[in-house]
Amino acid sequence: MNKAGFPGKPENSSASSGDDIPAALRDTPDAAPKVRVRPLVLLIGGIVGFILLAGISGFLFFITSPQKTADSQPSPSASPSPSNSGNNNDVLLGHLAYPEVPESELIAISRDGRIRMRKSAAEKFQAMVQAARSAGVNLVPISGFRSVKDQEQLFFSVGAERNQTPSQRAALSAPPGHSEHHTGYAVDIGDGAVPATNLQANFDNTKAYEWLAANAARFSFEMSFPKDNSQGVSYEPWHWRFVGDSDSLETFYKAKNLQPTPTPQSTP
């Protein structure tokens, strides 16, 4: 017993066994010490982490994203130039391809009915003939619509008779499928007073030509192949075409954009 008369441990045991620490605490393992992290350290660490993450992400995107090369670059749209805008891709020996007008759209412009044009062109041609007659000029139609078959005969047979190569013949006559006469809008015109000049370059010395040069535009006709024309076709002062509606204008003005090529001049 101790001094107070109660059973217990000897008085001197407290110094050696640590009785000044409660038993419950002595039996509990020491907890890990708590570390206090300052807010500034957390902020700096967050910024550094963000920078590293952004850098890694950018690098991965760079090496995995498709790279643009010269082949993958979209080519800029070329602005149409006067030399190529609206060109017909089907060009043969300087002549554009033209569709053959249906027979149902043709009407006669000659008394015998053999020479025909598309209705819109025929009506204007007849009005032009009447106006010229009032001025003392006799405009005579020589050739109007021609089928592809007719043009084939004209191109190859006449070319063989004249010992002309296709290139030489093309300077004087269009290959089949490439004649303005297929459209029903073109007409060859002569002077009834001097038929010897029909289909000749000296037709431009006649009163008929002089009248056409001054008045044909009023009836929506123009010369198809003037001197030094852009298609390289020989000078044909007798060959005129109607351009008085949207279809005829679109059909023929494609020819305006062809590059000129040197060709021999028309011969008798």
C-alpha cells in the first residue's frame, strides 16, 4: 500500500515508467506529424503544373495532327482571263463544236425553200433583206443551215479535190460537228448584182457588203470571221451570224476567247 493506504504501485515507479503520461496515450502509436503547406507554395505549384500540362498537350497535338503539305493545300481559284474564260473544251483546228439544231426549228429563207435558218434568225434575216432592198441592195442567201453530214462532205471531199491537208482545209471550212451552220444561226450572203463575188474575199468590194457593214447590227447580225479573227479562220466577209437572243449569243461568244493562230488566207 502507498502512503494513503490504498493498494498500488510503489511511489518511486512513476519516474521510471512515465506515469505522468496517461496510459491511453502511451498505448496509442505515435501519429504522423502534420505538415502545414503555405498557400503561396500551392499557387506556384499549380501554375507550374498547368504550364507543363499545356506544353505536353501542345506537343502531342503537333505530332499527331495532319500536316498540311503542298499537295494538300487547296489551290486558289484562277480568275478567268480574257484568253480562257468560257472556252469550249471541244475545239478542233480552231473551230468550236456546235450542236445540230432540230429540223422542227428551221424555216425557209429562200424562195425554193432549200436554204433554212432557225426561226428567230430567219425572221430577222428576212427583215434585213427587205430593208436592204429598199436601199437598192440585193442581199441573196447562199447557204444557211447545214447538217453534220453535209459538212462532212464539204470538208473532206472538197479538201481532197483541192489537195488540202486538214489544217489547210480548216482555215477555209469547219470540220464536221464544228460549223456555225449547224446551229441554224449562220448564213452566207451574196450580192445579187455581182454573183461572181459569192464566197470570195472580194465580196467586201460590193454594195451588199458595204450595206451589211453599216446596217447588219440593227438586225442582230455580225460577221463571224473578220480579218485577224481570234479563231485563226480565214477572212470571210460573206459569213454572218445571228446574235439576237440569249441562246445565239452564248453559243457564239465562246469563240471570242480563243487564242489567235496564224493561218493562210482564203483562196477561190
